[in-house]
Amino acid sequence: MNLAMDLAYLGAHRVSPNPMVGCVVLDKSYKLLGYGYHERFGSAHAEKNALANVSKDDIKGAHVFVTLEPCAHQGKTPPCADYLASLPIESLTYGLQDPNPQVAGRGIEVLKAAGIKVYEYQGQDKKRLHDLLDSFLFHLEHKRPFYVLKVAVSLDAMIRDGFGESQWITTEEARTHVHFLRSRFHAVLVGKNTILRDNPKLNVRHEDFPNHRNKVIVINSEADLLNKVMELQFYKIRDPHDVYIVCDKSALQEYATEHIEGSLYLEKQTGVQLLALDFASGLPLSAISTSLYAQGIYNVLVEGGSQIHSYFLENQSFDRLYYYQAHKILGGKDALAWTSQVKFSVQEPLQLSLVNTFDFEKEKLMIFKKS
Ligand SMILES: NC(=O)c1ccc[n+]([C@@H]2O[C@H](COP(=O)([O-])OP(=O)(O)OC[C@H]3O[C@@H](n4cnc5c(N)ncnc54)[C@H](OP(=O)(O)O)[C@@H]3O)[C@@H](O)[C@H]2O)c1
């Protein structure tokens, strides 16, 4: 199952909105016969790929290990459960039951009806299976995007030095990892100042994913970014339709009096999508989530800056925190990853639990979820 999980991750950047799935096939003596993963949305599922080069003779009495219950519905490809049920396999072990209402246990029933022994994986790495499918499981259950906060800081949690320089806090190794991380998300969300101060591209620059296309959501209540957006890198390098500017409804009147609050408006001059909402009580994240979800944006990497980070921390609106911490101290003040508005008491802190860690040469990545 561990190998199946490793394989599943290889499809990370291409399978969404489908889940990442990996599959390993052993022969009747438990020797490796085949392996595969779901490589891209619309293409063959992991089980099909794992069995692609296995002969009819070898498959007799084989054991299949797959990270997610085989599908039981006709989607872009035929149901895997029916396909597996037609084979003389001995057993199938699945990692997690598929919560998709079109499957939800039906895949297991089909296999059992065909006389295949079906087991749910109960090994030590069950937690890793949940991590693998966190965003997929989340959006199916909650019907809103999965928000991951990404923060890159010095040891003293600074995102800028005392001289105002904010770029390159982490080394290339960690930045390459950030590009890998971005490849798993439909969109990046940032505040207006991050766009204006850093003029970032916010795309995926990773040799393994040369053509990956992501969307950018900018929080800009006044919509004043529209005046200069065409000069900015993040706009220039992507289709304008992939840029969403979220603003207060009062700002939009200048651009479209006929616009309906909460629905997307394609701004004619720039081609970006404007989402006008009511900011009277602060950032309307719930309404933003509803709109993004309706657009098929199921996971969002929240990249900052400090005001944005503060909002997500104060309101506990994030689902994971990816904390890249460089082995260096910058000192200074007013350059914390979040503002001083974020305050929790010792008795009731914002308690996090560690999901995973990765050590790079000059920084560490810690992945947290709320406890
Ligand atoms: N190290 C890192 O991980 C990292 C990542 C990203 C950015 N940064 C750094 O962060 C700095 C920018 O941070 P920042 O705090 O100045 O600005 P920011 O969070 O990027 O943007 C602030 C703007 O976003 C909108 N906004 C943010 N939160 C809002 C809320 N709760 N309600 C309404 N509007 C909201 C507002 O736009 P309007 O004024 O239009 O209302 C606000 O002026 C840059 O120097 C950048 O380099 C660091």
C-alpha cells in the first residue's frame, strides 16, 4: 500500500478534480506483477494501468492493492469494479472507501459479488492515505475549496528583512518545492500588496510540469489593481480569464452598473474576472468560497501576504498550514508573517497538529492541520 501511495502522488498535478490513486498488483505468491497510477484527468484509472502488462495466466490468484475503493460508475472511463470483477483475482485491498455518492461502497459490493476477497487496509500508514486524499475528501464533504496557507519565513517568523527586502527568504530547494506544491492547486490566492510589492508570476515553474496552468485570485476591495494589472507579470503570463479580482460591490459600479453581486463579471478592457461582494463586515470568505467552488476551484493555495495570512489565522479558515522555515534569523520588526491583530491566549491558543515534515538543506517544511 505504501508503494501504491507513492505512485498515486505522481498524478498529483494532472488528475484533479479526480483523486490521486495508485495501484500495485502481486501474483499468487506475493511477487510484484504490475503497478500504475491515475496519470491524468480523463485517462485510464490506476487499476487499469497497473494491470496493463499483466498476462491472463499471471493474474490468476493475484492480489490487488489500491489506495481508493475501485469506482462503480461510468465516468470518462468504464467502472473499474466491473473490470476487476471480470478477472480471476484472489483478493483486493483498498485504502479508503470512496465518499463519492456514485461509488460509496458499491465498488466493494461488485467485487464481493464476484467472489473476490475484499479487505480494507488497516496498516500503520492509514493516516498517510488521508493526507494523500485530503483535498479530494474535503471538497466532496464540505462543498467548498480546501484552503492551504503557505508561509515562508525566517526562524524568527519574518517574511521581510528590516530593509524591506522580501524575496528569497528560502533557498532554491524550498522554492522548487513550492512550485511542486502549486502544481497541486487549482488556484493561488494573494492580497493586493503582495502583487504590487513583489510583482510575482505565481505560476508553476517546475521542470516536471512545464504546461501546468493555474488561476490567481487577488483580494483587492477597491479594485484599483485594474488600472495597472496589464503591466504586471502574473497577468501577462496567463490567460486573463484565469485572473480573479475580488472586490467590494461599491468598487464595481465604476465598471459595471448592471453587474449582479456575487456573480462573476468579465471586465472588458483587461479580460479579468471580477467578483464583487459585500466587504462591510470584512473579507466575505464564505461568499468567495461559494463562487470559487461553482467555478470548479476545489483547492486554493493561500500565499499571503501578512494581512491575508492574518485573516485566515484569526478566523481559523485554513485547512492546512505549510510552514517553510529557513535556518536564518532576520530580526527587525513589523515584518512578521502575520500582523499583531492575530492574538490567541495561552489558555486557548490556535492549536495545530503536525501532519508531516520535510528537511531541506537550509530550511524545514512543517505541515500542520488544526487540532
Ligand atoms: N514569505 C512569504 O511567505 C510571503 C508570501 C506572500 C507575501 N509576502 C510578503 O508580504 C508582503 C505583503 O503583505 P501585506 O500584509 O502588506 O499585504 P497583502 O496581505 O498582500 O495585501 C493586503 C491587501 O489585500 C487586501 N486584503 C487583505 N486582507 C484583507 C481582509 N481581511 N479584508 C479585506 N481586504 C484584505 C486589501 O486590499 P485593498 O486595499 O484593496 O482592500 C489589503 O490592502 C509583501 O512584502 C510580500 O513580499 C511574503
